[in-house]
Amino acid sequence: MSKYILFGTEGCHLCEDAELLIQNTGMAFTRQDIMDDEQSLQRYAVRIPVLLHQASRLELGWPFDEEQLQEYLLQTQKT
């Protein structure tokens, strides 16, 4: 199981952009479609894409760039 989850949904171009940015870092993550889970839908419906570090529960919400993503990764690796 990955330490990171990217919350998004099908057809979301911002989610696709976030996914590509994350993939470019080489980090492992899983995708969670918010339409598949009522709790995720209620929590993230207007906020996707959101990257969640499961252990710390720290979230990185869109918009973020490569630099912000790297800072987030460093912060979550400390936990």
C-alpha cells in the first residue's frame, strides 16, 4: 500500500495535471476516485485534486507546482 493517495475523478483535467506532476517525481502513489466513496466525495468534491500522506494526514491541495510538491514530500518524509 502506498503512503500517498491522490484524490480525483475521471474527466478532471486538473487531476490529470496533478497526476503527471506526481509521476514525474518518481514517487509511488495510489489514485482514489472520489465518486467511488461517499465519504471521499463529501470531503473532496470541490477540492480535487488533493494528495494525502496517509501517516501524517497532511494534504496538498491543487494548485501546486513541482517546487511545492517537493517541499510537501520533504515535510511528509519527516513524519
